[in-house]
Amino acid sequence: MISQLALGRLAPMNTFFPGRWISGATLVLGPLIMCAGYLLRHLGTVTALTPQQHAWAEAQPFAAYGQLLAYTSAPALLTLAYAVFAVGAVLLFPAFVALAQRVGGGLAWWGATLLAAGLFSRLYFAGADQTAFQLAEVIGLDQATNAIMKEYVDISYGPWRVPVWASVGQYAGSLLLAVAAWRSGVFGTARAAMLLLAGGTWMGVLKGASIPDVLVTGLLCVALVPLGAQVLRDRLPAPAGRPKILSW
């Protein structure tokens, strides 16, 4: 008789959530689209603001001032940037679940769960961003900026501060999942470090994106996309407890 543990190791990935095709597709598309979202948010701000406006925005205590100004200057571009970013956050949820499935073990489960909590908080922030932009269209930039900045802390933290506490999951979860992936041999040291670095990007409402944000998210693509391609080709590295396949 084959043991239940052996059956679990032999079972194809398609028998577990989110399944082989969703796992592979989101491991490839999730980080790529998130990286595109960061890039568009950076380029959107740079192209929408004049040098004088950019200098003024940099002098403000919060990035929200510049983001609202950029939206009123180029609403279509900023809407595209924020939308692509939100799509990336949605797709990374099954991607991180798929990675945890390959790694296995409690450390990976905790890491993926905390990362998922961080992604949920990003969607809350996306809703707050959209509300702020629509308010600027309805009542004008100055009144909208004054109203939003007056309540900025409460808007950013959310009801009972649930979103801001959930956002901590990104930082803790990326550490746990990176360590678990390295210990299991699914990721080598370099790719585990890339996953960890990508977990250090900012969280919050009406935040601007920088070149370092784009670069570390590009590293996440390097870490996850090859695994996604392996999943789609049904050529997976050995699960935890078996000889290491990936070493970089």
C-alpha cells in the first residue's frame, strides 16, 4: 500500500488549489504586471508634472499631494497606472499560494498567508486611491487635497486599522516564504534574496513609485517567472525533502 504521504508527493499539482494552469500563469503574469504597474506609476508622475510641479510635490510632507496633482494633469495615464498595479496585486495572490505549495511546510504556509494579507491591504489602498481621484474630479483639486490630507491618517489606516496591520504581512511574509523556499531548495540564495527584497516595497494610499521600486519588482520577476514556466511545462523542481534542483 502506498502511504498517504507518498500519494501527496506523487499527486500532480493540478489537484491542489490553485491548480497547475492558474499557478503557472500567475507566477509568470503576476510579477510582470506588478512591475509594469510600478513603472507606469513612476512614469505617470514624471510625465504628468512639470519640473516646477515636481519640485513642489517633492517638498510636501506626503506623496499624496503630488499624486493628486498628477491625476488632474493626466487622469487617463494615472488611472491606467493604478489599475495595472491593482491587477498585479490580485494575480500575485494565487502566485504566492502556488509557491508555498511547492515549498511546503508551516513556514511557507505562514509566509504565503501573511503575504496574502498584505495584498488584500493593497486592494483597500487602491479603493482609497480611486475615491481620492474621483473626489478631485467632483470638487476640484484644492478642495479635494485639503479634505483628503485633513483625514489622511484615518483614510490610510482604515477601519480599526485593519488594512495597515494587514500590510505588515507583506514584510514578514516575504521573509518567511523566502527562508522556506531557500531551505527547501526550491529557490537558491539569489532568488530567495530577490523575493525578500521585493517584499520591502512601500504600502499605503496615494504613494508614488520610484526607480528602486521598479527594480526590486523586476527581481521578483526573475525569481518567480522561471518557476511559473516550469509549472506550465509540468517540469517542477523537487518538493521539500527531495534533492535540490534549483541552485541560484
